[in-house]
Amino acid sequence: MQRLRAELEPHRNRTVVCPHCDQWALVVADGDSKCRFCTVRTDAIDYVLRRDTGSNATYRRCPGCDNHTLVCGVLTAAAPDVPVDLCFSCGKTFPARKNCLRCNRRFQPHDFETVCAACLTDRVAKEDQ
């Protein structure tokens, strides 16, 4: 890992723990996500299936490239305690989204919100009637 430090540094925002060797060395790149330590290539499905079973990882359609390769709730080397959504096709990261407790749609929470803006607006409108 010492040897790889300089190679991994510019990619910290899209480097994750490899599900094969458990090293912070899997660099997610445009359709070619490869661990720089064990050299295994990993796609979104493989990553989700091999992750710790307690993580509840899922994958969805990426808002950037429209491929169904956005892995939700990923921890990266850049911020190992802040989950993000990371696309295994285009390599872009997005703030982690949550499922609305009312309608189950994905939304970007602000502070500690548990329902999306549409459901919140709907609830306020019903209360005003």
C-alpha cells in the first residue's frame, strides 16, 4: 500500500475498499473499476454483492450517465465516514440520497429530513384544508 500511495492519491474521491482484498485500493473509473492492490476488476453488481451484508448497499440509475450502476451509500478514501453515491460507469460521486419514509422515492435530505419535499408539501396542503 505504501508503493500505491502516490498512484491512489489523485483518485481518493472515487477509491473504495476492495471487496476482494479489503484494501482501500479499488479505483472506480469510467467502466473500468480495478483494484490497484489485487488487480481484480469489479463492477457495480459485484461490488454490491460482495460488500459487508450489514451495509444494505444497493445500486440505481446514475443521474450523470443514466446507467444502472450508481452504488448508494459508498465510503470513499476522501471521506471514509461520509457515505456518497458513486457511479461505477462514469466515476462521479453524488451526495448520499435516502428513501422517503412516506413514498419510498429517493431524495436528498437537508438536515434530518425523513420525507421528500413532495410528501412534505402534500402533508402541509392537507393540513391547510
